[in-house]
Amino acid sequence: MATTAHAGTAPHPAVAMAAVNVPAPPSGVSRISGGDRYLTGVQVSQSQWADAGGDATGRAPAQAVVLARGDTFPDALSGVPLAAKVHGPLLLTTPAALSAGTAAEIRRVLGPGAGQPVYILGGTGAVSPSVEAQLVRDGYAVTRYQGSNRYQTALDVARRGLGDPARIVVATGDGYADALAAGPFAAGPDAVGGVPAAVVLSDGRSLDPATAAYVSGKLAAAAPGDCNAVTTVGGQAGTAVQAVTPAGSCTNPLAGADRYATAVAVAQQFPAGTSVGVATGGGFADALTGGAAMAALGRPLVLTDPAVLGDNPRLWLVGAHQGGVGATAVFGGPSAVGGEVFTQLQDIANGGAGLPTNALCGAPANPYGFNYCGVGSEVTVKAVPAAICSYFSCIGTDSAHTSFWRGLGYLEVCDDGDISLSGGRSGACSSHGGENHPVWKR
């Protein structure tokens, strides 16, 4: 019978697997989704991994499965580079019982009772003993990576699952977005000799003692001037690691102003290629299973707001397509990555700038869904993006439009076509023919 290894037993690293060639997404923009997060993970797996024993689809044979809970993110964040190492999908389950679609997908890619490895992420509170017992009864060799908390679980994956690799990537474990972007990077540009880097977690802007010791060990072992032994993704992880970085050592910080800009900073580290993944930054599940798919290809995953493709990912994607990207895989359904974003991605794939032009009722093409239709929400000062004057004509003669940014109301179109941020306040558009109508956001 297959045996189960637990954290605290003798080291049981993930088995070294022979390299496989995973098929790239189809050209153009394609959406991979299912009826829920678990079935989306199944669909992602089916796009890359062949039936057990092989088939005629050109998909790759899976050599293992990584399994994580799908209702919350902490234990799963370190799983993407592990899935890349063991050459198999990352699938999700409910904690108490193995999700039916996931169980069927494990049987499809590994075969029933085949003694193939399944790696569980997290302790018994994350993936219950009954799930593990079912997998063992079905004949799989089950290994569980776990710790007393999310930080310890990530360290267990790093040490036993990835064999304590030379490089690590640190991202905050307080949220999911930075770690989701970090996973494909760890398995791609940061891999050494085909061995992915490990993703370990900071406690926001600090490190728990065990992770601090692990990070310090990597810094101490790095060659002089080698800044790539430790990469930080996101500002919180950068602050946490900086506190334990000795004088004379260096790290590789990757961060942006928000989760979308941070994901782009990570994507910029990848060499030119033919494919890219896109997932919502407003949830973890689709980006987790989709990130594992991109990691298998050695390609990046960028994050988007569900409703609109913001400037950071949009501009990077435009450049990436100009540099040779011909396939964009969108992970998740329309509630995760909305139809407007999908349309923007299609425009980019067709050589455009990704700016929506339809249904704006005369408003300039812009990535925010701002329109002149009288439809949607009022755009108050807090909702005005920093780059708005790149698309609309803002009041103010100076290049910084300082008079526009002094506004304290809502976004208003003046009679001369300029926009003011003083809508609803006395004197709005007083030097521009008076107020005409507000700007709305769908």
C-alpha cells in the first residue's frame, strides 16, 4: 500500500522527474474556466496534461499531482514551483472531502491505483485526513507538506519538496497576490539547472524566526555580489528581508505600486516568449491553478482587475505581443476576468493598444470604462486614476495639470470638452464654459 509522509519525519523530497514538454496555449486569446474554482483547476489541467498512459492530443504525461485546499490561500502559495518540479497539475479540493471533479481528474492523469505521487499542501485542518485516506485507498503514494502555520508549511515545501534549492523567492503570506506572481518566476527565470526556486512567506513586513533563519542562510551562502539567491516580490516582503540582510549582501527586489504593477515587475524578468497567462488579482484560486500551468511552460502570469485591464498590465502586454507573444491564456470565467478585459486582450492580440472604444458615448478610449452615457457610478476624486490625463483632456495649462488635481468633487465634463475634478462644487468649469455633464464609470 502507498505510504504517507508527514512533516517531521525523515526528509522525503519530491521525486526528481524527467522533463516533459507541455503544450502551449492556442494562438490568440483563449479562456480556460469551469463552473467553479475546482472545475476551473480541472479544465486548466486538461489543457496541458494527457490521459494516463498517453493519448493523441499532444498533451504531456503528468508524473504527479499537487493538491491544495480551494477555500483559502495560505498553504497553497508555495505549491506552484513544486508542481513545476514534479511535472503535474496543481488541483484544488474542499478541505473535508475530495471534490468529485478533482478526484476524477487525478484518476485521469495518473490512472487509478497506479502508485503515482500526490503531494498535499497543508496540515489536516487544510486537507482533512479523510481526503488523504481516500487517496491512499485509491493506491496513490501520498506525501503531505505541512507546518504549524503557513510560514512553516512553505518552509517544508522548500526543504523537503524542492530539496532546499539554492534560490528562494519571498512574498508576503498575509495576502495572495504577490506570491501568485512569484510562483511562475520561481519555476522559470529563477530556476537553476531546472530546479525551481522555493517560494517562502513573510509575515507582512517581518519574518517569523524560522523563515528569517532560512533567508539568512541563503544570503550567507550566496557568492559575493550574487543578488539572485533571494528575490523579494512586493514591498512587504522587501521590507521584511531587508531587516535581515547583512551589510555587503544584496537581494533582488521586485515590486510595484500595487499588486498589478508588482506582477508586471515580475513578468519583466522573463525572456521573450510566445505565451502569457492572465488571471484576476481579486481572487487567488484561478491564478493559483493557472500559475501552475504557466510555470510548466516557463512563462509569466499577469494579474488584472476583473472589470478593466489597467495601465500596468495593459502596457506590458502590448509590448510583450510586439515582442512575439501570440497566445494569451485567460484563467477563470467572466466573473473573474470580465468581458471588457477579454475584449481589451483581444485588441492587444490584434495589434491594438487594448483600449475599449465601444459603448463610451463619445468619451475618449480609455481602460477604465469611463463614459459619457449617463450610465454607471459617479467618479469621485478617490476613484480617479493617476494616468487619466493620458486619455482625457484635463483642465490646466501646465503638463502636470495641477489645477485639475486640486479638485475635490466628482469628474465633470466642461462645455469646452476639458474635464474637471470639481464637479458638484462651486466654480467648477468656470473658465471652461461651465459644467456640461459628469463622467460615469460602468
